[in-house]
Amino acid sequence: MKVFLVQHSHSDPGYTHPRDEVWRHQLRNIARSVAFAREDPEYRFTVECFWMIDEALRRGIPLPEGFIEAARDGRIGLTATYLNGSDHLDAEDFRRMLRYARRFCDKHAIPLRSAMQCDVNGVSACLPDLLNDIGVTRMSFAINEERGGAPFTRPNAFFWRGPGGGRILVYNGFVYLRANEYGMHRGFDAFCEGARRFAEDLARAGYALPVCLLQGCGTYDDNGLAAPWMAQMARAWRESGGRRQREGARDPAWSDAGSSTSGRTEALYRDFEFVSATIDEFFDALEACGASFPEHAGTWPDWWSDGLASAPLELKRAYEARRTLRAIEPLLEDKDKAVGTVFEAAQRDVWMYLEHTFGSWRSVGEPEAPDTKRQWADKSRLAHRAAEEAALLAEDVLAAAARGGGCICFPEECQIADTAASTLPREDFPDQGRLNVRPEKALSLSLTVEAPSGPHATATLKAMANPLPGELIRFQIESFELADATRVNAPTDSTARFRAQMPTLIREDLIGGRLALRHGNPEARLQRTEAVVDGIEACGGSAGSGVRARLILPGWSDLTISEQATVDGAGRELTLSGVQQPDVAPHAYFLVFQPLVDPVEIRVESGGFRHRPGVDELPGGCRDWHVVHQGVEIRGRDGTNVTVWSPDAPVVHFGGINTGRWGRDVRPQNGALAFCLYHNYWYVNFPATAHGRMTYRFRVAAGPGLDARSLLESWSRPFLVFVDSPRARALRERRLPRLSGAAIE
């Protein structure tokens, strides 16, 4: 068996060192590797991610001398991966990130055929399609199974098909520092002992391919230092094979008659041929080995995606920055280079915040250590800076757009059925997508929006100056009407905010109702405290009247939850707001929707792919929670259809609060959706506490078979749950108990 030793330095910005130190350190690794490759023709190194090269390029820092040539002739490998992402990055994020390595390699005639993902134990299903779009057909995964898992028995290889038909060859190997775990970097004797342990692991897994990948770093650490030991050990193994085989034959571990894999282990060990290689060289051999590989389809949910939920304010700001940037991007096409530079910098900050690394390696054991605080400050700064830059950019760009023209974006499923403006021709208004607007001509605009579900709406709008961040153009509503509704005049301070995700129109005839906070299962194994209602009052807003409840819940002050009809009357909007108090004890907060419907199917829109949790997924991916980008759709057996979405709490548990459950399936049978507002269970890389003013928004929309009044009765009655018990403390330990989840009946 030919074993390809692939050396790389795992990119973990903000884990061992702050981000700005990590990319400079990784650049030095490239320089060291170029020097090693000059001295030893067998030396190989693979640059795991492209972001550190991009950092140098955009700062005008020269790349190491000889790097381009070494990459061009294959001594140093490049991959298409920009960074090791989390499920919080969506399909458009990945599409944009992949362009950087592609452009660079095309410019310098460097081959780019493979991608890598290390550490993270999941990724979006869009990757096969997006990688194929840039000509990449192979990808290696080196998953860290702590607090997570990997599909199938590792190592293995399979074709992974994306929802758009793209296909990549996946090698699902051992964890990225496995060679170092075996101690193979400590000298030749340790290398031989590590090879024996490697043979045991392969025999135990029933590995049958003639080639295998073994990854490692020059030093045993994330962001480790490049070193020449892999090429040296491969050469020493080849040159001293006779002594190695004789010593292996005398190994008492192989004389154990009770070991079912001892013979296979010895055979593998004797047959090993080690070679230092890049990831491309390994995949070339894998494709040429003549083996047939199974094909699988579905998304690959990430177990670590809930880590970012332990910092809800920063996560919310990163999501807001992304929405704002995408909303204003259509107006940037003709802007100067300086504006484009600010836009790209804010976009990179969003990506780096949503990257898999969350904080210092010592954050759990030493949450008050200066290093812990420094690296979390560096991480959180990315989200806040992105949000602030996006808001300022939006203010400048949209103010100019309000004076000189702009556009309104609609989701593709909504169509602009009719428009009328005093001097604007009809062809300026496409049926869907983007609506071009010239405010100097369209001081008054009438338009009709048709959606696949819910009533159609017609509004007369008047363009206003001073657009707000996240909005393309702000309009004052002069009047509006819904299908089968009486035309009314809107209040003078009402506005219609056409956002990229959901266009809305204001109406007055809202459906009233009471907010109910219902109790959960008293037999839940995790102790839970439900919020106590301290009073209910009427409240108003841009969409009209509603109700607001004052709540009492441990760890919060000034806590309220308000409910009102959506502006189109087809759903309900809920807003939870309060001041969270600092508390380092393990705890969590969830807002749980418990429908009075019998669900038959759940669909989640995440990563550009609408799928059924637990069905359209690779086995071994996360089942306890999912990241939701565009909403959760629940279909009832009675034909009802409901969509629930939150722009501020994207991590959702299905069927109940699943923390500590580590399930292999999804529990949709009762239809409960538990939106994680905050937790500090994440046993590494989290801030010890989060505090301050927090606001969470939720939207519950009725589809066919369920009118708005029925929706009020069956859906918009969530309960707020506080989880706190001695059992929760165990969730911080590296060996996590297999608790049964807090089922919500």
C-alpha cells in the first residue's frame, strides 16, 4: 500500500494566535517550504487555505521568493479552499470565496484541481456544484470528531453529488494531525511505531484501497511550523526496509492469536510504501488506482455550528452585515475603487467571523486569561467592524442612489405583476428580481407584488431620501390595498421596506390576540425554567396593533416579547428583547415553537439548498441542530403549511432541546422548533459569558391550508426556556455524556 504523507499547517486563526499573527506565520511557512524544497527534491507542502495568501496580496506584501515557481511545478500544492468554513457561511459566500484561488492560479498558470477542509465536521451541500464551476473535482476532509462525527467508517472515498448535479471525489480521511498523534515526527523509531499504529487503525476500519492519505504538520499543533521530517522519514523507511520488516515480524502485538486484525495489520505494515506528497499527487494516485467509488448525495450538517450561538450579538451583527452588503451591492457596479475595497474588506470580515475558529485554545480552562480575552476581542471585532462598515457604506451609497437612481430587490418567488409611474416606461420593471427605480422621475410609484402564497398587495409609494442600512430605497406609503380588502389610507409615518429577503407592505386590519407562554415537559432531564408573564399590554408598530408581554426569567432584565401580524396579514412577527446579565455558569436560552399540528415533513433552507433534515443528508452529520438561512417549513398531515424564520437566531433544534443528545436521527414527530438564543456549553473557543441588550426577531407565515387566525392559535404561542442544571456542566467536558434530550411533548 502506498501511503501519501501530506504536510500542511492547519489554518486556525484566533486559536493559537490572533488572526493577524496567524496569516503572517503561515506566510513564513510558505517561505520555509520553498527553502526546504530547494534543498530536498522529495519535500512537499500543501497550503491548506488561500486566505493567508489573499491577506498578503491585498496588503501589498510580496509573496515568498520562489513560491510561484514551486507551486507551478507541484512541489508546493494550492487548494481552492479560502478558509475552513462553518454552516453559517451560505452558498453565495462559498461561491465568492472560491473565486480568489481560481483567479490567482489562472493568473500565474498554477494548477488548481483539489480542495481541502480540515477540523470542521460538516459543510454545505452546495460545494460539489460550486467547486465544479471553477474546475475543481476533488476534495479531502480531515474531520476532528471531538464533539461531532464523520460520515461512514473512516478512512473512505466516495463521490459526492450536489443538488445542482455537480460531483466531486471526496476522500474522508483521518483527522488532520493524525501523523503527529502517532508521534511520527519525533524520529525514525517513533515513525516506525506510528506506522504500526496506523496499520492497526486501517485494519480495524477494513480499509481496502491500494493508496491511503496520512496528514500531519511539521510540529504537533494547529498553525504549526513547516518542517522537513515527512520527506526524511519516507526516505529512511525506504532505505532501511529490511530492518523494519524483521523488527515488525518480532512485534509481540502481532503474535496475539486473539486479535482478529493482527494478520491484516502485519500485512499492511510490511507492504507500506511512504512518499511525501501534495494533496494533488495523492488524488492523482487515488483516481488512477482503478477502484470504484460509491456515490452519495445530500448535505453534510456541521456539529460545530452551534459554537457561534454562544456569542449571539456578534453572530447577529455578522448576519446583518452580510444582508446589508448584498442589498447594496447592485448599486456598487459603477462606484469607484475605494468603495469596492471597503465592500470587499467588510465581506472578508464576515467570512472570517463565520469561519470555524472561535477563540483561544485556553478559553475554557482560563476564561479570564489575557490571551483568552485578547483573541476573543480580535474575533468579535470582525463582526462589529463588518456591520459598521456595511452600515456606513450603505448610508453613502444609498444616499447617492436616492438622488440618482437605484433598485428594489425581491426574492425570486415574488413577482412584480404591475407598475405605474408618471414618467417611467414599463420595461424598467422586470417581472421578478430587481426593480430599477429613478427617484427623480418616480416620485410616486404604484406597484403590485404577487407571491405564491398569501394575498397579493398593491401600494402607492413615494420615494424618500436618507435610506436606512439594509434597504435599497425607502418609500413612504401613501395608500395600499390587498386582494379582497378595502382600500385605506396609511398613517403618514408608515414606510414600506423592500429588503432582499422579504418585501413587505403595510396594512392596518391586523388580527389581535394574546401571547401565551406555555409550559414544557416537566419530566425533562435537563432542568428548565419557563418565563413568567409579568403583564400583557397592547403595543403598536409599523404593521399596526399587537400585544407585548413583560417577562421574568433568570439572567435577564427588562425582558419583553411582542407579537403582531405581519404587514401582509399572512403571518405573525414576534420580537424578544431584553438585557442579558453576565453569568459564567453553564446555561442556555431557547425560544420554542410548539405547533398544534401533526407534521408530516420538515424542510430547511440552508446553504442554498432546501432539504429534509435527517433525510437529504449524509449519515454521520449533525442531527441535533441545524443552521437555517431562509426558514423552516413544516407541512402538516392536514395539508397545512407553515414557515418559521429568524434573522437573529439561525441555530434550530428539531423536536425539542437536543443539547447532549448526540442523536443519529432527527425528531420531527411533534413539530417543535427550538431556536437557540444563547448557550455557553461549547467546551472550547467560546467567551465565558455574553451580556448586554439583545433583540431577536421571528416570523411565522401561513401557507396554503392555514389562515392567519388559525396560525395565531396553533403557532405563534412560543415558550421561552432557560436551561440550567448540574448536568449542563458536563456538556463542557471533552467526554460528553449521552443525555437524552429535553423532549417537548
